[in-house]
Amino acid sequence: MTKIGIVGQGYVGLPLAVAFASEGFNVTGFDIDVSRVSQLNSGISPIEDIESQDLNELIIQGNYLASSRPTDISDCNVVIIAVPTPLNRLREPDLSFVIAASEMIGEVLTQDSLIINESTSFPGTLRDVIAPTVTKKSLPGVEHTFAVSPERVDPGNLIWKISNTPRLIAGLTQDATLMTRKLYGQICENIIEVSRPEVAEAAKLFENTFRQVNIALVNEFATIMNALEIPTNEVLDAANTKPYGFMKFSPGLGVGGHCIPVDPSYLAFVASKAGVQPRFIELANEVNLHMPAAIVGIVKAENGGSLKGKSILICGVSYKPNIADTRETPARVLITELEAEGATVAWHDPVVESWNGQNSVSLDQTKYDATIITLHHGIFDYQAILNSSDYVFDCLGRIAGTHTL
């Protein structure tokens, strides 16, 4: 019987573990976060895409176990790496989690296994980092095979799930590719084999670089329309009537989450190492990072030219509607920019509730000098938000009666 170990039980690893466990596989979900492991083994899901009831049933069936003990994956036939790949302080790739996972896997596995990387990274990570690291730490006589299948997880998406999202795969050997195809074929409807791991790794980076660049373009366009006093969303809707050669993106506060703000920097990193200046990528990143400051500038100009001493309410601090994920949220930068202008900032987000050492404020009778809507949660009480201030700025421009780009 195939036993699967999945290293990392976050937004990528946990849904993957549940998908395999639901198909009858024996799955061990490894995570260094002891409190998360305890929560999972209590049948409580920490993420929105996995129902606690479903998780609890898999635990009762014996198909899923969370663990923070490396030895609990020692007898796995397959180990999947699904750990974070963040940026360091210089905004360069940080593979410390991948390397640590690879070293652990090599040290604890007692038999030949298939090692698959789902963590997003630059081309060559599987071949030049993971495989050598695992092999160096492996027991004598143990020989693993290696493949990559970059994650395509969109938290909160009710349409595209693991089962129906096309999955890219590639192994360092043909045997590894065949084994990976057979494995993922148990949980995915459409498996796409590419010629080598570097193709799959690069494709993942380009998918999110494409989004980063187009979001930056529409954000810059929105600031131009604002200066010209032309309604941005009406222009975009008009352009979107063209049935070919156009894909609509919407402006907003910036980009957040683990993918769009991070992945393009991984591509830019390897481009620079190869002697190619990634000008487009760097400019897009610069534009999106500047959006909170640009919006603060507009709000400031429309409120007498100063925000000093004024009370500002931020509605929405997660990076995406209807999920509690605050990784790389542009709301953090927005709050920093507002406070730098001398404003007092409170935030309201019933999805997140607690963040950055503070709690979400209720929408009671408190009147603020200005309110900024950063995103649209389905459970927002928009009438209460509109009543919270005489000046409400909607970063997405969807609520009637608000100011916008």
C-alpha cells in the first residue's frame, strides 16, 4: 500500500493531504508547527478550503495523521514537499524551508521513495538543490527518484479545485515521471507531462508573473484615469466588450498572498543570474508595491490635504476576499503609510478577526474621518461601512456612492 508523507500542512499541503486521504491513501502530514499539528489531529481545519468535518472523518478512518515527528514519515513510499518559499530581506529567494525539508527527508527515509516538490521555486531547484540535498543525507543503499508538480492552489476558489485544475508534472527520470503521473492521476482529472522539471518550474513562475504584470498595468492605468477624472471601471468595462485580444484585470490596493508578490522575484533572480535584466518584472513589482502610497495620496488630497490627527477605518486586512490569509497583504503597507501621515488607524475584518496583535473593530456608532475598503468580503455589512464615515474610498470601485481610483 502506498504511504504518502506531505511536508508542510498549510494552504498547499493540507488540501493535498485531504485529497489523497479521501482516495484511501495512508497520509502523514508533517509540520514543524506543533500547535497546528495538535489542531489538525483534533479534527479542526485551520484553512477555509477544508471542512473540519471532512478532516475529522479521515482521521477516524485512519487515513490521515498530522505529526511533527520526522520519523513518522520514515516508511513512506512517496514524500511531497509543500513548504513556503518566501523572500529574504533583500527580496531574494529564500530556500531555507526547502533545504531543511530535503535534509530531513534524506535522513529519515528508510527505503527507496518518490520525492515530489510542489513548492514554488526557480528552474533548477529540483535538480540542483532538492535531489542533491536528499541524496547527500540518505542512508547507504537508499536511492530515491525525483519529480516536480508545482502547486496550483487558489484559496477560496469554489470552482477550481485540486481535482479539476490541470496539473503539470516532470521527473528527473522517465520512471519518476511515470510514477508521478500514476499517483496524481488518483486525484487529478488532467495530468500534463512536460519534457523536464525546469519547464514545469518556469511555467509556475510565469503564471504568476503574468498576473503581476497585468495587475500593475491596470493599477497604473487607474492612477492615470484618476488624474484625468475619467471613471476607470467604466473604461475597463468598455474595453472588455472586445471579444478578442483583451483580458480584463481590475485595479486595487496591490497584490498579496504567497504567490503574486513573491514568484516574479524568483524569476527575476534567475534572470539576473543568467545575465538578463528583468526590467518588466521589476517595474511591475515597483508599481504594485507603490499602490498603497498612491491611494493614501488620493485620500489625503480629497480630505483637505492632510491626514494628521484623523481617524481612518480600514475594511479588509486579508489579501483576498472571503479568506483569512494575511500573507503579504497590502493592507499592512496601507496602514503604515497612513500612520506615517499622522493618522490613527483601526481595522474591521470579520473574516480575519485577529491580526498583527490587534482585533477587528465592530461597526458600531463610531464615526471615522475616512474609511477605506481594501477588498470585498461576502459577509461585509456594506451599509454599516458606508455609515462609518462621510468619506468612503473603495479601492475596487464597486460600491455606489464611494470615492475610487
